Amino acid sequence: MKRKKLQIAIDGPVGSGKSTVASALAKKLGLWYVDTGAMYRAAAYLVIKKGIDLNNEEEILRWLKKANLELSPGRENGCRVFLEGREVTGKIRSEAVGGVVAQVAQIPRVRKFLVSLQQKIAKDKRVVMEGRDIGTRVLPEASVKIFLTGSLTERARRKQKEILKRDGKIDFNKLYLAIKERDEKDEKREIDPLRKAEDAVEVDTTKLDIDGVVEKIMELVKKLEKKWE
């Protein structure tokens, strides 16, 4: 089989471990890690910063095009985010941004713009890209497609742990309900809803640690590379 550029698409709901797994996998394989969720967060941050009405699709898109959204590799194989020439990697992780990102992500023209940008980033590159529509929409021809799942309770616990490290406090029940609501919005979204690609491998991360998930995906990559030899 002809050797192609290695591109790995990882999809899944909030708290399924996408970012951690994708980052670890990219480091192990020497690929570029691309966090598409950070791009939607950047758009939401821009909406808040500029005081744009969430119903004003035209204005949101205008500012997003002007902001020159960029991603670059970060420390520990993370993903750095820039808007208007300034780094906003930490700022886009605020609770305020988290509260509106799902609504921003449902805007058709915003999604179309960001998907196009994501495809440009990945063009002719070896990447691990994670999000909610990577295998179905952004990189439908990806070499390996993974769909991560996990129980809602476990995903809420993981998210709580992540937030506690950064902000110091979070109500678990409130977070649990917020994630449940986000799941419903992502799955019922008219444009590019969250769903498993037909050729994706599903991995339930509820009882697996990061190393276990990464190892499962590495086995798939090794099998693929053998076919390419």
C-alpha cells in the first residue's frame, strides 16, 4: 500500500480525554497536536471581549476574520492560541468562555470558517487533530479515526479536576449538568453534529488511564504503518 501522510482524527464529548490523549499521542509519534476546540473557545473569547451580540452572526464572523486566529505548538506538546497577534491560550479556558462556547460553535458560518482554517492547518502535514467533527467533517480521509467515550459521571470528574487545578473551585453538580447540556447541544446540532464516523474505532475511556488509551491507538498506528511498508 502506498505510504500516506499520517493524520489521526480524535473525536468525542467533553471530558472523554481527547486533549490529553491527543497531546500524548502527538508527542510519542512526533506529530503536530491541533486542538480545534481551542479555536471555538477563541471565537467565544472574542465575542465576550468585543461585546458582540451572540445573535449577530455577521459581526462575529467579521471580527473572527479580522482577528487572525493562529495556533502553534506549545510546551509539553500543547497548543498555543493567538488572536490579534497576542497569546490567549490561558484566557480562553475561563468559565465565562466555557459558558458561551457551545452557542458560538453552533453558528453555521463560524463553523464553516473554522473548519476551513483547520483543513488548511492540516494540509500536507502529519497531525493529531482532536475535536467533535474531525473524522466526519474536517479530516474525512484521516489515516486513523478514534471516537472516545466515557460515562458522564467520570467525564464530569475529570473536568472538575482540570478546573480545580486552574481556578481552585467548581461545583460538581453544576458542572455535571453543564456537560450533559453540552452533550445534547453537540449531538443535536444541525451543522456537523457530534457523532462517530463509520470507520472510526470507539474507545471507552471510563476505566482506562491515558497510557492505556494511547497504547490502544498506537497499536492501530503500527498496524497501519505495516500496511504502508
